[in-house]
Amino acid sequence: MSQHDFNIANQTAPSFRTDLNNALQALATLSSGASAPSTTFANMLWYDTTNNILKMRSEADDAWISIGYLDQSVNAFRILDDTQVTNTSGTQTGLLGDQATATWEAGTGTTESLVSPAKVKAAIDALATVDVGAATAALSAGAIGTYVWATRTSGSTNVTFGSTLAGSSLSPTSAVYGVAGQGQASFTSYNFDTASALSGTWRAMGEYDHEKQSGTDGSGNFINLRGATLWLRIS
């Protein structure tokens, strides 16, 4: 380990030889030492033996740039935490190191990064603690992601599981939706089609026959029962 000012002054031959050897030794050892060289030059290398970090002087010769950690215990080079990955233009494209826990848990960071499986798991676990029930409960009736028990108020085809319909052809109802047969006004009490049409697009989470005759009243008139099922608003 040696450091030198790299200035070979005019001197006697023996002194010149010693001075030159010291300068070459400093070059060979990357000016290694417990403290920075007193004389510095742009882009010179210095191995900081106190912290085991290889450093390079900035081109402005006003600061030291840490390059990496030298693990002397196992003779290995280590990349320093939070080392930026850049393209050839110097634009950052990633990060070698961990980022703030809050950034991982919020899922807002866009910088590519190396991360341990344990930290990925911790972030997922943190997100899983969000009260999904409270979030769902905060949705207004008929909002995207909500369910409704509804009947089809227009069209004459059956509803199949997974099919989608416009909300304008659906109306919230009770478990059974009755329609009076043969124009008998006495059966309007079975007609639960009083709610407004829905908005958006809905997916059937069940299925039913659009309209099926189901028995007669005391006067022999047919009573038609129209089906209803559970719907999920998807847009």
C-alpha cells in the first residue's frame, strides 16, 4: 500500500529512483490507504482500506465515486446497495438493491429492482391486509363490481350462465317475479317490475327460463312466472 503525489521532482539519481519506485508502487496498489491521497487527479483510483471500497475520482476532481465493496474475508467483489442500472446514455433503467418498504407495499414504484422473495411475500401480505369487505361495502348500489338480483324486462330468450346483457333490459326484483296471465288485473300484485332499469353491462351469475307458465288461478287463468337470477356489473 502506497500513495504518491505523482510528481517526480529534479533530484539526485538515487532519490529519483526512490521517488519513481514509490510512484509506481502507488499506481500498482491503486493509491490504497486508510485515508484519501492528499494529491488527487481526475479519474484516479483509490482503494479505501478503512471501508474496503474501491473509489474513483470524479472528472471535476472534486469528489470520490464509490465503485464497489471488496470483501477481503472471502476475496470477492460486491456490488454496492442501491446501484443504478443505466443505458449508454446514462438514463436509469433499474436499481440493484432494495427500495423502501412503503414503495413495495403501495405498489407505486416503477423502477425495476432486484428483490428477495421474502420482500415480495411481505409486500403481498401487506396488500392482503386491505379490508376488501369495507371497500366493497363502500360501493353504491349498481356500481361496477356489485351484484343484484334482477329479471329481464325485455327480450324473450332464456338467460344462460355467463351471458351478458345491457342494464337497460334488466330490473332489480325479488326472488319470484310474477306476471298476471290473460290480462287479469287481479294478478298485478305479483308484478314486482317496479324498479328502474339498470345501467351499464351485467353478467349473469346464474340462469333461468325467460318465461314459464306455472299453474292457474281460481278462475282458470294462467299465471306466468318470469325468472330472475344474480347479476354482476362488469362495466
